[in-house]
Amino acid sequence: MRWLCGTTTDDNGRETGNFTLFGDLLAKMALTDGAAKGFHRPLMLSAGQAQYS
């Protein structure tokens, strides 16, 4: 819980709330098994996984 209330700074010095990062990760997670088509080639994901490049 403490981490969610904190912030993270990227390589360019921009600060982002950890809760925002966590929410973005949850929004991109697969709800069912299947192929993700968000990048150059499909990637098979299981429920609960996210595709990041």
C-alpha cells in the first residue's frame, strides 16, 4: 500500500504516481486466454498477463 501512494521518476525526470502505473497495468491485462494484437506480431497471453514492449 505504501508503494501505491508513492511516485516514480522516469529517465527524463518526469514524476508519475505509482497508483496511475498500477491502474494502467491492470487495464492492459488479458481477461481471457488468447492472442494479443497490439504489437508487430501476435503473442499468446493467459488471463492475468499483459503484453509490454
